[in-house]
Amino acid sequence: MTTSPRHAPSSPSGAETVEGGSGSTLGLSDAEVAERVASGRVNVTDDASSRSVWEILRANTFTLFNAMLGAAFVLVLTTGRWQDGLFGFVLVLNTGIGVLTEYRAKRTLDDLAILDAPTARVHRAGGMREVPVAEIVLDDVLELGTGDQVPVDAVVLTSRGLEANESLLTGESRPVRKATDDEVLSGSSIVAGSATVRANRVGADSYAQRITAAARRYSLASSELQGAIRSILRVVSWIIVPMALLLGLSQVRALGGWHEVTSTGTWRDAVVQAVAGVVGMIPDGLVLLVSINFALAAVVLARQNVLVQELPAVEILARVDALCLDKTGTITDGAVACDEVVPLGADGARTGEVPHATWLAVAGIASDPEANATAGALAGAVPADVAAPRVGERVPFSSERKWSALEIADGDAAGSWVLGAPEFVLADRDDDVARGALRTAAGLATTGSRVVLLGRTDALPQVDAGVGPAVTPVALAVLAEHVRDDAARTLAFFRDQDVELHVVSGDNPETVGAIATKVELLGPGEAVEGTDARSLPEDVTRLADLLEDAPVLGRVTPEQKVAIVEALQHSGHTVAMTGDGVNDALAIKTADLGIAMGNGARATKAVSRLVLLDGRFSVLPGVLAQGRRVIANMERVANFFLVKTAYSTVLALVTILAAFALPIGYPFLPRQLTLVSALTIGIPGFLLSLPPSGQRYVPGFLRRVLAFAIPAGVLFAAAALTVYLAVRESAGEEMARTLATFVALGLGMVVVVLHAGEPVWWKGVMVVVLLAAGLAAPYVPLAADFFLVERPTLAHWGLVGAVVVVGGALLVVVRRVGRAWASRATEPRSAKIS
């Protein structure tokens, strides 16, 4: 059994003595229960998540992004020109998406509970009562039976063949036999036998709740896209306030000074133009589009029965380069099956068909009403035409003896039979038959299977005397965990994608290694040896080095799983962790991307980023495809938004500096920027973010985008200012702004074409339609009045066209130079998902 936190059984404080005999007084009195409830020694915990609804609202509302955009929105509203405040809708939508997503996560965390059993059977005042698990108190005496989940940590007072499945806690897949004075842990389940136990730790002190409390700490997934946007916003935040003030002052001077603007009301123009400058610097649409794309990916994955608990999780899997897998419940489905029954000949070697008498004996073992997992697995191997025989006395299985026995009363199987570990059943024999049977068993066990021996004997063995030398080996039953049908295929996919694979399990290292070999963890024909985690170093650097040569680890404790994840992260890996048990919860929480199986513990599912609802491991490549779609396409469209940030910043600086020599107005109004943004950024950005993409993740998203966006932004600003200044004196302010708007529109379409990806017919149609819609604005009265654009003359259109052609050619050069510069730091990989 895997090492896990254990405490010495506590002595009952005030509990009455529990005896095994009939008529004994069991459990606490009502007064003792009331005293424990009053003192807080009851099985209740604080299930609230770490953030309240108010905290969620506050965290998503009072952000740097909202502060900047909200202040600009309020300023525009003070002027009464609501048409220039359309950008405020971005603020509302983005905040709403964030609040709803995090509230959903909070609801999941509030529901976090390892224990599924709603009630428990408790002895109180000499009688049996059924009470909610939250009403169990310290020193309560409980009855546990097959199928029950243990609601508290408890000490066994009387065991009647009790076996507990602790795989959700420790990772050990085999049931653990519990004797008197042994401890059973909350969160484990009873798979065989029954017992009377006394609660020695309840509520927050129980093992399961301690893991739950550690796992419940709130955190959000780390998104490179969102991180890059936050970095840009931080930079913008340092300059936006002084930029807004200086830009406002420059517009006041351009409009004739303070006296003029206050007396004529043109201060509103100064405010609107200043807002136009600073709002353009904020990549508001990019923030919203990232959130929308994450939400769309979550909807697509939901159709594949993948629950996305935090939206950025779909991006993270695209960046994962190390995948840690728990064996039980992930590679295997946790069920134990009998692969085959191997008949033994007179020399102990494998022989022909299984005799009918042997099948009868197997059926008799499986008919035990308190059958353990081994007997239950044998039941599935019995042919349909073999009926269970009448069974007489039984000797239950013991983890100390490692065998069980029974008498069969009729048929050709009449007599005594023994089932157990070969080396224990044949411990008193040293002849050729016994040695042959042990060699056969050892050969079958090399595949990672558990092998038990069925033998026939003259008389039913006595518990204290042992089996004795009279047993005759009859057959070997080969038991193994059922490997998921999709495990090998899915692991091969990740291996082909250069993702490091690590199996970390609480099970026996040899068993884990055999399972890893079976699913071809390192490739076809590659044998894998398991390493015992009890020898792992605690130093994170040494552990990281060891993991390079030890991809399969057994006997791993929950704390070591966390250390393994942290060691891989220390080596620079982006780590995903899959699992289903409580023992996986902390590691899943620590990993960059936690993935829980749908049939796993509630605690594990609650703290994970993704939940595979139907437990199909094979859906992960689809999740990876969604992550790659999001991160590759968002990098493409991020260029649109950050070019706007760059040219808005440059235009604001030029406008401010010009105020000291030749006062000029800002070349755009906010509503005109809205037109340009919608047609060259928002609509094409959304459409181009949807197609699938198999491009592998390459670090350095922000560096690559800025390598194009900054010089392109300077070029945009120069082109717009050139046209604006060229016609301002002759055609007036409104025509100058109109032409600057169409220059930005034309160059924006060039950027769209350059970053549209592989040429597809619909992309060409999209560009033509959007460009036509923009150029038609001056000729549609409603649009012309709303966006304040005038009808250009033929000469004006010629000027705009010439500037766009020259600027477009320079943008092509900028893109090529920028890509070459950015690629020096990171060599891109162009492999596709097959």
C-alpha cells in the first residue's frame, strides 16, 4: 500500500467500550453526541470557495482595462455625443463574460466535496440510526458494508473480511484488507466485507477534507494570450493618463484656447478628440475577442463531453509539452478483469482446456455474497452454462494469509479448494509440481497482471494452521486492470507531438511499468521499467534531472505528485496532469492544466481545468486542436488590434508635439475609429479566428506580434497624417478626417490580407465586401451623418489610393523583416495535426 498520511488511532474520549458480543452497548449516548456537537467536534466543514460573489464582481469590474475604457466612456457621455461612445459596449460584454465564467468556477468550488455518501449508519444509545454524514461526531461508532463510502477517518473495531478501495486516495489499485485497529480513511470505499468502526477524525481534520482544503485554494489558468494583453495594458496605463491630458490641452489650443472653447462650447470637441486618441491605444476588441474565442472553444468541446471549467484552459493544452498521467482511472478504467484462467498440468506447466470441475470451483468462489474484487473479477470469466454449486463452509480471505478457501458440496468439484497468492498457497511445498506452477505464475506476472492460484486439497484448511502441503495446483487466474481502448492511440498522438509522457502512480512500480509497456508509452516494442518513488530526491533540481530518465514512477504519494509537477515546471515545461482520484487533486491543481476523468472524485473534478465527462482519453487530441486553433488564430488577428494601438499612440504623440508649433486636430473622431475598427479589425478578426489550425505552439507570441505591429503602426500614422495635413487647409477639417479614415481603412485591409492565412475563396469575398461597405459610407446618408464622413472628390480618391498602394508595399516589407527578426529567438515548428 502506498505511503500516505497516517495518525495513531485516537482513544475514545467518553465513548463506551465496544465489544464484539451480542447485546453489547454500542456507540455514544445522546448526551455525549450533544456535547461533541456543542464543542464543534462534528463532521462539517466550511464549503465556501475563497471568493464571494461580490469579490468576483469586484475583481472583474475594477480592472485596469475597465478603468481606462470606463473613464473614456464617461468623458464622452459628458459631451452628450453618445455616438462616439460605442466602445463602451466592449467594456460591458467583456466584464459579463468574465463574471459569468468565474461565477461558474465558484459554484463548482462551492460544491467541492469528496464524499458522495449522503447518510451513514451509526450506533447511538444502544440502537442503530441513519444520520446525514454532516451529523457524525468524533467517537461515533459506525457500521460499514460493501458499497459504502467511508464518511470519516475511523479505526476498525471489528472487521468481518473488510476490504477498502483506497485508489482515489493513494493510487493503489488493489483493495486493502483491514483488520482490527487498522485505520480506514474518508473518501475510500468498501469493496468487500463489513466492519464496525469508530470515528477518530471528523470534519476538517479528516484526511479527505485536508486534501480538499488544500485543493480548494482559488486560482485561474495562466493564458499567454491574456498575459500578453495584460502586459500591453500595463504599458498603456503608464502613458494613457498624461497622454490624455496633454492631448486634451493640445486640442484646446488647436481650437483657439480656453476662453474660446468655454465660451463657444467647443470644449466638447477637445474632449472627444482626446478620447479618440487614448481609446485607440487600448486594444479593447482584442480583450473581448480572446474571451469570445475561449467561450466558443468551450462550446465546441462541450459537444465532445469535455467540460471547460476555466476558459483559458483550451489555450494551455496547445502549449503543453509534458503530460503526467495517473495509471488507475486514466490509462486504465479502474476495473479489474480476469483475462484468462490457465489450467495446470501434473508438472505445474500450462496445459489444455479448463476442466469443468475447475469452472465449478471458480463459480463457487464468485458466488460469495461478500465477494471481494478478485472474486468479482472471476465471476466475469465463468462460462454462461456453468451454474454456481452449493457451497459449504468458507474461510474468508486475509491480507496476512494471502488466501481464502471453501468447501463445495456437490458435483465433480466436491471437496475443498484454496485460492490465493501462489507463493503463499504453495509455501509448504518444494517439489517439481510446485516449482513448475510458480514458474508459470511468474511468467504470467511479467505483463503486469496479478496472478492467483486455485488449488484442490483434501480438507478445508484451518485459519491458524495454514494451507499445508496437501494442496494440488489446478489453475492460475490472471487478473489485470482493464486498459482503456483508446489509451495507446492517444499516447502515440502526444508522443508524435513531442510531448513528454510521465506516468505517476501509487501502484506497484513493476505493475505500472508493465502497463506502460502495454500501451507503448515510449513507442512500439519499447519496454518500460517502473521506478520506485520512495527513492526520489526532495531537491527540485535533482528530481527534474531524474525525471528525464524515469518516465514511469510507482508508489508515488500525493505530495510527491505535486513535487513531480513542480520539478517539470522548474525545468521550463508547461505541464498537464490527468487523474481521477483524490490523491491526484493537489497535483492537478498545481499543474498548468489539470484534467480530470468524469468518473473520478468530485474534489479532483472541481479543481481541474478540464473534465472529460465520459472518461474518454481519446478526446484530448480534439482539445489540443481547439487550443491550437485559438492560439494560432488569435496571434494572427492580434496584429490587427495592436497595429491600431501603435498608430493611435504615434498619432497622439505627434498631435501633442505639434501643439507647440502648429496646432492640429486629432485626425480621427472616435466614431470614425469605430468604423475602421469594425471593418478592418473586429469583423475580419472574428471570422479569421474560427477556422481550424494545426500549427504547433511556438513561444514568443507577443514578440512576434510587436515585431510587425510597431513599425506598421508608425507607417499607418505617417500615412494618415500625410493625407490629413495635405488637404486640411484646402478641403477643411471634416474632409481631412474623412480621407485619413479611408487611408486607415485601406491599409487595414492590407494588414487583413497579409495575415489571413491560406488563401480561401471566402476570405477574398470577406475583404471585398468589407472594403465596399467602408467606401460606400459617404454615399449612404445615414452612415455619412453618423460617422461624419464627407463625399471625396475623384482627386481625393486618387490621393487615398496612391497612399494606400505605397503604404501597402511598405507593409509587405515590414512583415517580412519582422518575421525574420522574431524567428531568430525561436525557431517555429510547422508540423500539423494529422
